[in-house]
Amino acid sequence: MPKNKEKKPRKSMKEAFYATREKIWEKKRNRRNPHRSFKRSYREDYARGLQAPGLVAHATSTLKILFKNWKLFGGFLLIIVFMNILFVGLMSEDTYQTVQDSIDESSEVLQYGEVGRLAKSGMLLISTVATGGLTKGMTEVQQILAFFFMAVTILVVVYYLRHLMAGNHPRIRDGLYNALAPLISTMMVLVLVFIHMLPIFIFTIVYSTAVATDFLSQPLYAFLFWLFGSLLLLLSAYLLPGSILALCATTVPGIYPMQAVRATTDLIRGRRTKFIIRVFFALVFIGVIWVVIMVPFIWLDLVLKQNIEWVEDIPFIPFLLQVMTTFTVIYLTSYIYLFYRRMLDDPE
């Protein structure tokens, strides 16, 4: 007679549950993001250092790279400015004149009815940018073209920087011919960046409504509003770093948009605060550059138009605003890409 096979002892339901759970966690232990579950994650699991230069050193080093290769980036800047003027158009001189007239009317309430030319230049710059003068009057087609040229600028600048850091000497046409392959992926990531900024837009709309309706006059309502607003801002602050860095990752050949987003989200894990501080400092730094460059030119424009009649119709300031806007996109792209490379090269 055949021998009876030994039967394995049957596991209880509790033992089977623990064994299944252990198998699941065995698969999850080596993943990079410990937060995608309901199990508590500790700071030691996600804290990551970063060997990077200080805020001022990073900002100035980015500027040095651009000025060191001024022929390359300057030529590309002029091409993008020309394409924007040709297909999108400059800010209307009437819009700029309207802002100037509004400041003149407001200055009449001040003593002697005058504002110093330098102060007036600063007020013109702030008012033009803050009131949306750079994009006022754009049609839907012009807005799409401006969005397209921004994506082209990001791709070409990253292409130049990658080749410069590899020791190559790219030419302007190399970027225009070879850098635009992942254009659709980059535009899809830009759409994702816009989606991740929706909480900020919602906060802005709700805040404007609350101010208009005097909703914040009640302490309890104000507390609830700022609590709600803080959650919205934190949500955008959590989502945006990964999607912004994905604009650099999409330039890698063969990578898809969501692959880039997942890769950069893992890369930024534990470093979001550092990234947000650096981006905020970059915005302050570029704001100082705007003031240093634009205020003297606006002052000169005011002086010339008050003394020479035929100069009034020359859109000098709108042209300069277009140049500075393009330079800002180039600078911020370079700044973020260099930080992205620092994280890739970091031993941790």
C-alpha cells in the first residue's frame, strides 16, 4: 500500500493574516517613498541631506553661467523675443500709458502734486506687472502661443546647460533643431503644473471674495478662512516641487511625462522645504534684478517722452519688458535645472 503523505499543519486564520501582511510589507520595504500607505513613517525613513551651495552662491553661479555663455543664451533670448513680438505681440503702449496716467492722477493728492521721477518709475514697474499689463489684451490664440514659446524656452535652455556641463560647445541652432523632441511631454507637464497650482488660484479667488464681502471682519470666520487657505497653500507646496522638477526630467530621451513626475517626486522626497526656500529666494533675486534694470530705463523713458514728442509712440518699455520676461524664464529654468543636477549627483 502507498505510504500516506504527511499533512502540513493547517494555519489558523490569524497566522495566515500575519503571513500575508508580512509578504505585502516585504514588497514595500525597499521602495523610496514611505508615505504611500497608512503605516506610520518616521523622519529617519525620509530625511535626506543635500550637498549644495548656499542661496546666494547658487543664484550668482547661475547668473555667471548665463553671462559666461552670453553669446549662446543672448542669441537665443533675441530669437524668442522676436518670435513673441511676431506671433504674440508686445504689451500695448496704450496699456502702459493708462497705467502712467493713473499714477499721475493719484499723485495729485500728494503735496505739490508731484512724485519724484525715480519713485514714479518704481510705481510704474510694480503697477504694470501687478495689474497683468504684460498679458492684458491677449487673445486665446496668443496665450496658447505664449505657452508654446515658454515650453520651447525651457527645453532649449536645459539642452544648452546639459551640453555645457558635459564639456561640449553647443550652438544656437543645435538647441532649436535637437531640443524640441520632448515638446509634447513638456507641455503636458506644464499642464500638470497648472493643475497643481489650482489650490493657489482657488485661495486667491476666495480671498478676493472674502475681502469684497467683508467676510474676514468676524474673528471666527477669519480663523476658519485662514485655516482653509493654509491647507490649500500646503497642498500646492507639496505637489508643485515634483512637477516643476519634472520639466527637467522630461528632456531625457525616452521618458514619458508621468514617469518623469514619479521620478522627480521620489528625488525631491525629504528636500521639498529646501527646494521651496531656494525657489522663493530665486524669485526675490530676479525681482531685485528687475528693479535694478527696469527702474532707470523707465525713468529715462519718462524724461524723453516729456521733452521729445516723437518718442511718445515708440514702445521702448514694452519691448524691454518682453526681454526681461524672457530672461526671467531662462534664468529660473537654469536655476532649477542646476539644483536638479545637484540632487542627481548627490551621493545620498
